[in-house]
Amino acid sequence: MRVGGLGLVILAAILWGISGGLGGFLMDKGWDPLVISFYRGAVGLVCILIWFLFRPAVFNKPLLFWSVVAGIGVAGNFVFYFVSISEGSVAVAATLMYTAPIFVLLISFIFHLEQASLFKWVAIGFVMAGVVLLTEVYSIGSEGITLLGLMTGLGAGLSYALFIFGFKYASRHGQPQGILTIAFLAFTIITLLFIDHSEAASVFYSSDLGWIILLGIFGAGVSFFLYVVGLKKTSPTSASIIAMVEPVTASLFGFMVLSELLTVTQLGGMAIILVTVTILSVKQG
């Protein structure tokens, strides 16, 4: 059972990585990051609704509240991630997003949910050093990622942490299909308020409609289903480590399809972040 669970998580992470690449591909064709984010979540909502219809769930006030929190996290994660890609590269944005466990730690410290320790502060320090090397923040404004790209990449990580908290607490009050239905419904309503509606409508008669639907299926619908089902069959620690396949997949897509290259310094920063987060996940488990 455990091998099957890990396999589902790996497949979900690969699909998330591909979705980042598809987002970069669509932005290169002129689509706005917010419109891409909206359709990623909206198509995902349709997929999750199909799951919900086959496995109905009971709703209650705590579940609704925490599911909406998770939905806000998803909205921030998708939007900030694609904006970061547009301001830098797929590989950098995907890796910055995986600073999420660090934000989880910091939030836990602030609200006294977890005890601080020297090891955890050292881990935070290493990740910050990795971010500096990955983004080459000392040369922002000349080449590579912009300041907006850096901030939105970290914002994607912070939003991912918010989703983790929301989903965790909602899971105490209901089933994942109900939680994800409410979360993606909240996502759709929130992002609908900020997108360019004329550009969003033009998607339906665009030649890129198939790519956008595929992005939603890969990046939200099927991937979240696989991840949640896989999570039931393995430990959260193992799942969080295996999910590191996402930035690797995104980096390969960026290199092979979008011709994005990373410097040796950036590769070193990426390695520091991924290794540190992996060790932290093991220790937390």
C-alpha cells in the first residue's frame, strides 16, 4: 500500500511540475498570469466536483471555514507562482514555492504551535542563503528574476503554507473531496474578481483552449486527487519529500521546452533549498 501511495504522490508532483511549465508556455504566448491561474483552478474545480458527486461529503461550519482558508491559500499560490514565472523562470519560481515548510515553521513559532530550536533556525538560515543564490538577488534588475518575481515566488510559498494549515484543520472536520470542493470554489470566486474578464472570455474561442484545459486537469484536478489519495497511504513526511519532484520536473520542462538555463550559482542555491527542506521534513516526521 505504501509504495502505491508514494507512486500517486510522485505522479501528482510530476503533474504539478508540468503545469508550471505549461503556464510558462502559455505566458510566452501572451496570456496573462491571472487568467492562467483562474482557469487552472476553475478546471480543477470541475474535476473535484466529479469526485465529490461520486463520494458526497457532509459540511459543517468548521470545515467550511478552514476550507475557505485553504482556498485563499490556493488562490495566492497559483497567482503568485505564475507571476513569479513571468518575472523570472519556471525553475526559480517552483523552487521558491518550496520554501513553504519554512513559512509553516515561522507561523508555528509565532502562534506557539511549535517549539523553536537551534536546528530549525539553522535550517531557516540555509534556506534564506539558498534563496539568495538561486535568485541572485544581489544582481536583481540586470538579468534573471526581478524583485517582483522574487517576492511573488516567496508569496507562493507562503500561500502554500496557508493551504497546508487550512487543509490540515479542515481535515479534522470532514472528507478531502468536500474540503477541496469548497477550497476551489472559494478560489474561483476570489480570482474571478481580479482577472481581465474580456481576456478570460476570449479563451473559449482561442486555439490555446486545449492547453488551458490540460493545465487545469494536470495542475489542479487530477493532481490534487492523486496527492490526497496518495497521502492516505503514506506518511506526510515521505509525501513532502517526494513532492520535491515538482521543482525538478518544472526545471526540466523549462530547460527542454522553454530553453531556460540556470547558472552554476543558481543550481547551487536550488540544491541548498531542496536538501535543507528535505532534511527538515525528515526531522519533523
